[in-house]
Amino acid sequence: MTAQREGQTLAGHSLFARYLNFVKLPHTVFALPFALIGVLAASIRAPVTARMVVLVIIAFTAARWVAMGFNRIADREYDAANPRTRGRELPRGALTLRQAWISVVVAAALFLGSAALLNPLCMTLAPLALGWILAYSLAKRFTWWTHLWLGMSLAIAPVGGYLAVTGSWSDPGWVLLAITAGVATWVAGFDIFYALPDEEFDRKAGLKSLVVRFGERRSILFAKLLHGVTIPAVALFGLGAGFGTWFLLGVAVAAVILAYEHQLVKPGDLSRLNAAFFTMNGVISVILFLFALVDRVA
């Protein structure tokens, strides 16, 4: 039987298309806009060049490729056994393990090289960031808090974007801590939703998550609590960074979208937990970036 292609993947059978689907390139939209929001926030205090922006985009995209590629490599046996994921590139043989590793190594080199070209602080922190995002793929084997680990991995994006421009931490220091909390809780919340359909498989396979630990009902409640932190944290970041009314309006729009998402998923009814649901999370990051951009140029 032919394996079904997952949602949010690209059509085609070329090696290029297989590589892009291997790392689910469309999912880059979840956090790349936050990296650019970090750049915009830094632009309030320091000049931004086109070179910086290009290097930030390359560094972030390469880091995400490393994280997702290594995740697919580490989980290939689990993916092959899970009906939802057995159609992925490694389990179905669309890519070889060697091809997968080559792409991860090349992407890691691109990330480290781009960080080194930005400034000394980024060069110093880049290996630590790489180690953290790589370790996420193994976290589900030893901790229930995998969702927050992933959230902290993506929260590196806005911090990295800011540091790429300024070469130093924010002043006041809590500004970058606020956006870290906002992105981490946002990602962790929707990752809990993403784990709901795999509860039975993960439990049998011995994998850990809050869904396996606490069950569907309490996990959905925990996701609500996390997203309750997201909105005020992002708003606080905006105020501290120097954004104005437009950015706060974008935060309000994001809050409405998050509230709507939580109306779609109920304990015992995951029928509306589909690709469109996850696409909305990508829309949130894009909306926040666009409102931040308008705020800076208006």
C-alpha cells in the first residue's frame, strides 16, 4: 500500500522536493518571522544592514534544517512503526540515511559559518544553540517536558535575531527574556496539540510527553495555560523593546487566533485537529512580524 503524504509538504519526486519534505520546509514559517522580529526590535537601538538580514535568514533556516533532519534520523524507527508517520522520507526509502546525514552536516556548517560572520557573540553561542536543538530529538526518551524543550529551541530565534544586530543582550535584560517566554509557551502549547493523536502510539513505544503523562483532557488544559502566558509575554516584550500601537494590535489579533484554536479542540473530539489548525499557528507568527514591520516603518 502506498504511504500517504503528510500535510504541509510539497508535491513532486525530485531529490530537491524530497529534501524539502524531509525537513518540512513549510514549517519554517512558525519561527523565522520571530527571528526577523528580533531583528526589528534590535533596529530600534542599532543599525541593520541587508547583509545582517540575509545572514540571519540563512543561519535560522540552516539551524532548523539541522534540528528537523536530526529529528527524522533519530526517530526513523519510531516513524516507520507509526501509521501517521511511516510515509516520511526515511521510513519509505525516499532518502537514504547517508543522504539525510549529508544534508544535516552541510546545514550545520552553514549555520556555524553564518553565525561567525555576524559577530563574535553569535559565533560563541552558536555551538551551544546547536547542541540544545539537537538534544530535543532525544528528549522524548527521558523527560515529559519535551514540548517546552521544543519551545525553548524555537525561542532561540528572536533572541538570535536581536543578538545578530546588536552583538549584546538587551537593555533592560528582561526584554529578551519576555520574548523567550512568549515563543516558548506558544510553541509548547501547540506542540501538545500536535502530540494528541500519537498518545496511544507514544505510550506503547515508551516515548514521553505531557500527553502520555497526563492524558488528553489535562494536556489540553495545560496548553491553554501555556498560551495564557504567551500573549502577555509577547506584549511585554513589545513594550520593553520600544514597539508601539501597531505591534500591540498584532498581539491582539494573535490572541484572537489562539482563542479560536482552543475552540476547535475538545477532549474526546480531535476531528478538527488537522493541517489547517497548524497552519493558523504559522499565520500567528507572520501576523506578528507584519505588524512589527508596520510599527517600525509607519
